[in-house]
Amino acid sequence: MARATGPRGPYSYCDSKEDLLGRMRKIEGQARGVTRMIEEDRYCVDIVQQLTALASAAEEVSLRILEAHIKGCVSDAIREHRGEEAVNELMATIRKAIRR
């Protein structure tokens, strides 16, 4: 499927790239923190709570990229009469995401 070109790059999420990268850096820090917690034999529930926070942060990044994809790539594809292909791809992605 052809990709939409935005003002800052080839994909719709590029407009919020710095925000997304900041969120990913935070997730990396959270993952390192969980690793340290395990190395330090920390309490199980505390580790699970941190893993839950990490998963929520990753899901938020995923949702933001998916939203940009819908507003940009999918909308462009519909305008260019390639909507069926774009919607099929979108639905496959959503199906995978909600099976977590």
C-alpha cells in the first residue's frame, strides 16, 4: 500500500515524532527499572505494577501512531480511491492489537 507523505516525513505520525520518541525513551527507562527490580529481588507485586505501567505506556504510543495512521494514511487512501485496501489493513492491525 502506498504511504502518505506528511510535512515532516513519509508517515502521518511524523508530525508528533519528538513526542513519540520521548515516550519511547521513558518506556526504555521503565524497562531498565524493572530489570533492576528483578536483579535486586524486589517484591513481586511492585514488579508487576511497574510492568503494568510499562505496558500502558506502550499501548498509548501504539494508539497515538494508529490514530495518526487513520487521520493521515487511511484518509489519504480513501481520497485516492484505495480505501478498501487501507481499511482492510487497518482492521487487521486492530484485530492483532486487541488480542493482547
